[in-house]
Amino acid sequence: MAAPAKRIDGIDFWRGLALLMIFIDHVPENVFQHVTQKNFGFSDAAELFVFLAGVSVALAYGTRFFEGETVGAVRAVLRRAFTLYWVQILISLLIIAIFVGAAALWDENDLLEDADAVVSNPLQTSAGILALLHQLENANILPLYIALLLMTPLLLALARRDDRLMLAASAGIYLAARAFSLNLSTWPVEGTWFFNPISWQLIFAIGIFAGRRLKRGGIAYDARLFAACLAVVAIAAVVRTDAFGYASGLWQDVRDVLDCGKTDLGFARLVHFLALAYIVYHSGLTGLMRRTWAFLPLCLIGRYGLPVFATGTVLSAMGEVVETRSEAFSHDVAFGAAIVVGGILMHYLVARGLAAWRDKSRAQQSMMNPAHTLQTAAPLSLWKSPIVLWSETSRPVSHICPSRQLSYRHSRATSGHRKPRRSHYQSGREEAIRGEQRGHARDSRCKQRRCHDDARPP
């Protein structure tokens, strides 16, 4: 049976950071949105989230799959996909309830924009939600993740033959999706998935490839490739920031030319993210972040990614509702910042609570297991102290005192019958009694000798 994969804290850290950036970008206008990844390049936190999902799949399920436990690994992947499915349904229902309730409370029909299909055609829309064919605006990345997990057995089967074969097949599917505009349709509202799984499977497959390389010692460093990645990231930063404010309108002029669309994973987005990931991996940035105070909290958030993501999605919906009442607040900037800070704190508290609950459950489970038997051996001789022997780590007494084993074998050879086995405690106790008797006899002889000496004439 394959050993469970050891958790890599760097993956948890970057996943936690991606979750916070997704939350900040989804919350209504706030000052923190100006410092997320999307403001300094062509890609954003979505690419990081999907890439790390592929890495995690390779580490969590790939080992079992490649070591012969194919059925068990596929079953585990499907269980994970089902977990994501019911979380997606729960999130969708909560968001609908939030908007419908707020619209009824404040008589704001504009709040029903996301839930309009549910209100106008509840039966079909509910069926569409259950079939993942109707996706709310800020709850559309989990359906992508579910679709990618359903593709995982095929990708792992190709990777078992050769990682390059898996990448070639994935790239071919990506090119076909881009060339023929392939995407999944939505229903009952006509349209397509916001995250096209036929295109986004490529970055997921690259994540599986990277995860496989991590298991084999890491990704090789190439100085020329590193320099090229630096150039790509630098150019993207200049373009995305309008040359840091010195060339107004630059990003708008070249945006369509560079193929930066998010739905079909534009080529510029893909190249930028891969270059950024290569730089982060080989620059030692993760090691530097490990020394900061934010590393452990972000690791904790990333370790419980699914419940934290669900929390962030619901909180962002609540933020949109509260934004409609922002006229009651005099400082919009402070109001938006307060929502973000409170949401980040809630992310951490959810992760912290889940960690405490899991630790408590493990402690209770360990207490319910049969306790290790404590065996106490009596002194092997009168001048030695007692020895505590644990059931799983102790050695037989014959290993400690070989003479006993020899005397036992001699007694069996001379008596011709099996001598009843006695416990360590019984043997030691009998030896202690015999020693005590010998001591009493010696004391008695000494007392008699003293009395005899006292009776002698001077």
C-alpha cells in the first residue's frame, strides 16, 4: 500500500494566498483590489488556484494510481468530486437566499439580478443548478474543478505511460477548443461556462506534471529559461500598469491583441502564469516568505481550502448586498476596507476552528483506541531497580538475562515435559522472595555468631 503523501507547506501557503486574492477581487470595490496579482500581469489568482489543484492531485492521488492502486485512487478522486459538488450546490442556494432575502427586506429589485432566473423559472433553474449548468457569477470555479477531477483518471492514465504524452494530449485538446470555440453550454439561461474546462484542463495537466516532478526531486533549473521568464513577467508588468502610469491607455490598446481572455484561458495568460511560477519556484521566494509572520496563517487557510473558499464566496455575496446600502456610510473607502479585513479575519477563524476541531477529534480517537499494555518487570536481581517494559518496544526477559533462557532449556531437557510459562512479574516476584529468604537466613546466622562470640570467656 502506498504511503500517504507528505504535505508540502509551500503549496498550502500559495493556495491560501490565492484564496484571499480571489475573495478580495470578488468583494465590491475596495482599496486592496489594486495590489492583487491581476494588476501586475496577464494572469490572476484563478490560474494559481487551478495549477495548485493539479499539483495536489498528483501528490494526493497520483502516487496510489501509479503504484497499482488504480481503483482506490479513482474512487478517492470521485469522492472528492462529489464533495465539491454538494458544496457547490450549498453555496448556490445560500447566495440565492441572501439576495432574495435582502431584496424582500429592502425592496431592492436590483438585487434579484443574479437570482432572477430562479425567481422567474424556479423548477428549470433549480434543475440547472443541480446539473451544474446554471452557475452564479461568483460561484463558477468549483464546477470547473469538478469537471477537471472527472478528467483526472484519463490524465493520470496518460501520465502513467509518459508525462510528455499527457501534456501533448492536453495541449491538443486546448488548441482544438480554441480553434473550434468548444465550450460547455449553460441552461436554462443560454450561454457557455465562464471557465471553459476544455481549455483550462491544460493548466491543470501542467500542475499534474509539476507535481510528478516534485515527487522525483523537483523541476530542473535553466538559466536561459529563467532569464526569458523574467523578461515575460517584466513586460507584462509594464503593459498591465500602463508603463507604471507613464503611458496611459497602453493596456487597453494591446489587451485584445495579446489574447488575454479568461474564459478560454488566453495564451498570454497561460504564458505569463507559467513564467511567474517558474520564477517563484527557483527564486527561493517561498523560503523567504516562510520567515514572515504571514506564512503560517496562510498555510492554515490553504490547508482547509474548500471550506475557506466556500466561506469567502458567501461573504463576497453578502458584501455585494451590503454595498447597496453604502450610501448610509460616509467613507466608502473605509467601508470597503473594513469588509475585506473582516472577511480575511473570518477566513482565518474558519481555518483555525477546523484545525482545532480536527485536533480534538484525533485526540478523542486516540483515547478510544486500546491503550498500550504496561508490563512491569520485578527486579532481575536485588541490586537492580525495576524496569518498565512497553508492549510494543519491550524485549523478552531472555534477551536481558540470557542465563534464564539457558536454565529453562536445561530444565526442559532433564524433565522431559514442558514447563509452564510464567510471566515476567511472577518470575521476578519469586526471585525477590527467594532473595529475601536468603537475606533473613544470613541475618539469622550472623545473630547466632554474635551471640556465640558474646558467650565466650574473655
